[in-house]
Amino acid sequence: MSNDIHSELHAELAERTKHLQNVARSLKQELFGIDDIIDRVIESLRAWYVLPQLISRPVIVCLWGLTGTGKTQLVRKLAQHLGFYDRFIEVQMDGFSHGSGHGSRGSISAMLAESGIVEGTPGILVLDEFQRFRTVDGNGHDAKVERYQDVWALLSDGRLPPALSMLGEIESSLAYAEYEQDRDGPADKNKLKKRKLHLAPWEAREVKRCLKLPETLLQIMAWKPAEVHARLRAFRDTQQSWETDYSKLLVFVSGNLDEMYAETAQRVEDCDTDADIFHTLTKKLSVIDVKKALAGRFRPEQIARLGNNHVIYPSLNRATYVQLILSICDRYVSEIQESSGVRFVLDAVVYEQIYANAVFPAQGTRPLFSSIHAILSATLVNAALWALERGAGDDDGGEPVWLTLDASVPCIVAKYRKARRQFPVALELNRLKQRSSEDFRALLAVHEAGHGVIYGVLFGRAPQEIKINVASFEGGYNSYEQRKTWSKENLRDRICVGLAGRAAEEMVFGAEACTSGASQDFMQATSFAAQYVRHYAFGARLSRTDVANDAEDNLNTDLEATNPEIEALLAQQHARALALLETHTAALMAVVDALMREGSIAPAELAAMLDLAPAPAGEPTDAYAALLATFRARKGGGPLPAPEPVPGAGPPAVAARVLRALA
């Protein structure tokens, strides 16, 4: 390679690398809360964009996340910034892709042929809603799928075989037409010779696509049957150019895997749980969770073709929702100022109330957009007209119209100079969250305080949330951290926490005043107790006790014998909860008062009431490492020896070490 060529290549690579950095920067300014996702995607496509000549098979990037987290938006904006929007296809894998014609609805290859992506050159393909393209049904059996069956060949190596069956149908159709004309006689033969067009448009399109012909559709439609037959025979005889080469595609597989987000995806009505809790929960998901979820929808060889580059979107956190609210509101204010000349300034309470009445963490941004429009759009227009009547506008010296929000009415209050005007707004979630009955608030506060106090006492950390003012359901709730494993001790503790709400009601209101609000608690506590005895071998028996579904289930099916032990365990933990609440009555009443006053209590505040030590960072677990060290010391064993250094420094030494380990 000459110096000139080398310098030219170096300059091109540097320019493309710089452009990619600028694209990442722009995307982070336009899309909030997914900076890590953007960095991961940019790194995944770096080689494809900077050195496309090195790409010999499609680059596949899988994007998985809850609805409304910005998966499709990211890909569309990426294609625009990279200058690929003319070589960009978005396929809805449920089979209803926009822009697909009659001939391309069931074929990825046909849609690619109709696009601006030239064979053998880079392009971007999005396979959206991929979870709906399941090939395995809910029972693990093969599902009948008619559309887009060529997608698996595309994902394998990017080379698609021709639709020979379709060409055979066209050839048969032409042969049948000739046969009919020959049977009908000379007059019809003469008529056939005078026909200008011999192929239907869809037939010509398939011939053009499969045979990779440069001629126009009209030219191909004018070919006589004999010429079409000759071309088809020649194509079959020369198989060198059969395959269509889309090996340089960048393929985004995008979808929602609700099985993977089981803790959050189904909670579409939940507007009460803090977005940060969902965010923390979903950030723990990994490629293993993706593979497990895909296994319920696709065959193993199909999952393998998706590769291992799975980018997982966590649900949006509180900071991202706040940033979105500020950005959207600023856009509304800017647009109304541009059209009317009136400048608005929004008080912080407006943003706070929009968050409180618009955010459903499991549903992403879409409910947020619609709620902001409902709260602000008409109000800003009406407030602008009102302010213009009082002299507001570009010539008023820049004095703004101040907007605040009175949630008790509810209304947005506009203030301009000494004038003031109220504009009613609908804050539906605020209305639902208010517990107007003092008796009901007292009941909820005592019940939820019982759960929270006992959780703090037994687990040494405060619940993530305790609330009684909720809109999602009639009641209150505690939110606890997830555990990877349950020891015998902390499973008993969890049962005790589950029964503490009823225990608190009994202690404060008396046994006869206890309510039916604990029914869900008892259902969950009974489930934990049954698992304790029947599944985890923490009780009197070691066998797995369960209901057998078929002859191959080797289980102890003597369920009746375990029922007394389950009942005894529940009674024991209920009595324990009562005793602990008696010991911590002062803390219980402090939590009750806070809930009655504010409707919720912060974890730090509860921790202070119970004098809890700061919770250690990371996931909650028992001290198994310390227990192992104690056992080792007791048995006279020393610390584990450090691994011996491997002689040599190069790859052969590393490879030898790996081979020894595998052996």
C-alpha cells in the first residue's frame, strides 16, 4: 500500500470515528436517561461504520426493554445522524409493516429488494416487536408462522437464496396460459401475439427481484412467455449468482420481553411505586435473563442466530422522568411564546404535580406525553389569551406570566402583574390518592406501619417504600428489596413480616376489629410457609412434597401430612410479630403518625426511628463468606493458596493454561 493510499485511509477512518463520536453526543442530548445504552450501541456498530469493508456477515444488535423506553426512537435517530435514512427499513415482525406491498408482506428479502439498500452494501434493518414473531407457543410446541421465514437465513450470514418456489409458480402460470391459448385455436393465438403485456405486475416484480434484473417492470411485463422461460432456465443453470448478498447489514432486533421484566411489566396501573425502585430492579437483568425469556418463544437454533449482543434497557428512573418533564414543558412554553409573544415561567410545583399525575414507571414515556398535553396545552393557550388582554406580550418589558398550581382545587393559577386567574385542570391521580376517611387512613397507617417496623427490626434495613396514599388500588403497601436466596432463618422472618400487618391491627384495634385487608398477606405468608415445609426441606421432612402431574414426577404427594406443620409455623410467626410490636410500640406509633400526616415515610426516616445501622451497599445477603471463614478456622484450615504464576507471557502460555483447566 502506497503512502498516499495509507494516508487517505487513515484520514477517512479518523473522520468516521470523529463523526461517530459526534453522533453519540447528539443522541445523548436528544434522548434522556439512556447514555449507557447509547455508548453500548455505538461501540457495537463502530467496526461496521468505520471499516465496512471488513464486515462479512450482518452485525446484530438486540435491544430489549419495557414499552416506552426509547428503543425504536434510538434506532431511527441513529439512522438519521449516520446519514442512512435512505437505506433504512423498519419491519414490524407482527406481520403488519407499514409500506409493505402485496408482494413483500411476507418476505424480508422482498422488502429489502424494494428498499434503497443495494445488495452488498451497508444498510440498516430494524426487526421491531420481535417478541410477537414467536415460533414456539406457550406449551413449548412449534407455532405456525407464515410471514418472514427468510429472516433466519438473513440473521445467519446475510445471504438469501432466491424464491425458487415463486419462480416455479410463475413458470407454471405462463405454461398454463400458453396451453389454454393453444387449445382455444388460431384466433386466440393471433390475439396472444398482439398482447403488449404478458406478465402481471407482481409476477414481473418477483422475476426482477429473484433474477436481479436491471430492466424496468414494464419491460419485463412485455416479455413473451418463451423469453421468460429462457431466462428462468438460464438462471437455474448458472447458480453462481443465486444468493442475494446482504452481509453488510446492521440489524437491530427490538422488542419487549415481558417474561424477563416479570416484576414490573404487568404492573401497568402502578403509578405509586417510585420509578427508582423499578429502575434498580430492572438494572439487574442480564443476558442470561434474555436467553431464558427467548427460550419460551423461539427454538434454540433461532436464539443462537440472534447472537450475544443483547442490550437491556432498564426502566426509566426518577431523574430521567424529571428531565423529560422539564424538557417537554419548556418546549410547550417556547412554542406558545413564539406564537403569542407571551412569556411564561412555571413554578416548581407545576413540575412536581405533573410528575405525581403522569408517571407510570412500567409504561415509559407515552403516558407522560399525553398527560403533559392534557394538563398544559389548553391552559397555556387560555392563559396567553387572558394575559394578552391585559397587555402582556413582546412590548411589556419582558415581564412574564407566572404559573403555579393549586392541587387542592385543582387549578393552574396565572399571575400577571397584579392580575390573577385560575384555570381548572384535571389531576385524576391526586384525587384517587386522597384518603378522605380518617378511619380508613388510621387503619391503613397501622397496618402498613406493622409491616414496615417488623421488616426493619428483622432485616436490619428499612423498606424501600411505605405509602398509604396510593391510586393503584384501595390500600397501602410496603416495598421490599429482592433477595437472590432465602435462608431458613430469613424465610421465617419474611413470614413474620407478612403477618405483621394483621398483628398490628390486633394490637391497636383489638382482635374483634381486625379487618379483611390482610387476606393477601395471609395468602402470601401461607405460600412461603408451604414452600418452607414442602419445597425447601426446612421443616420435619426432607422430601419434595407436591402434586404430581404425570407418572414421571417422582415426588412425595402426601400433602395432607404437611398441613399441620404449615399451620403451626404461621401461628408461631404471628405470635412472634405481636411480641416484637409490643417491644417496639414507640417506633410503631411514630411510623403511624408519619403516615397519617404525610401519606408516606422515607426509608432514612424509618431507619432513624428504629435506630438501624446504615444498610450495606449491594444486594441483601446473609454473611456466607464470613461463615465460610469461621468454618475454615474452626477446622484448622488456612486461607486458600494463590494461583501459581504461569511461565511465559504470550498467548500460547495462556492457551495452555486454559486447556489444562478445561481438561
